[in-house]
Amino acid sequence: MYLAFAAMGALAALGGFGDGFWLAAAALAVIGAYHAVSAWRLPVREGRALEAAGAAVGFPVGHASAQVGFVGWRARPVWNVLVFSADEPPSQRALVRVDGLSGDVIDSYVEDVPAV
């Protein structure tokens, strides 16, 4: 859409509607180009991210939650997965970061849950 409106702005500037259309066309073209290079398909879905996180920690997983975030100027998708051990109450928890494109585990942090 941005690139289409940039082209329409350039045509309007060529048609004599004012020099301000050049500025608008350039701004829309830059925004459209950024969106084009930072658009990713997300082949790794939540289920696969949860499986990768479960395999990365050294305990049986009970409750888990996953949230996708974005890293870097091209906004690469990364799953942030929080997992708890299967015992009741959970004795361990972990935060595992899974790459949204390859499914590889980027980083993990495991700690004991303090007793209350």
C-alpha cells in the first residue's frame, strides 16, 4: 500500500499538483521499502516453539507460555517461552528464546523456584 501511494504521489507531482507530493512520495517509498525488507513469514508456530523449549530444559515441563517478539532493525521474530516444571508446586522455571524462522534455541535461563 505504501509503495502504491508513493507511486500515486509521484504521478501527482508530475501532473503539477505541487512539489509537496514529491516529499510525500519519498517518505511513503522509504516506509514501504522498510516494511518490505522487514516482513518475515513465521514458519515456527507456537506449538513448535513450545516443543523446542521443552527439549532444551533439563526437567519435565508442566505449564508453559509462549509470546513472539521481534529483534533487530529488520524485526526478526523470536519466541520467548516461559516453562515451569511438571511437579506441584513447580520447583523449577525457565525462559527459553527460540528463533521464529529456524526453530533453533537461541538462549535459555533455568532457575529454581523459591519455596514460599
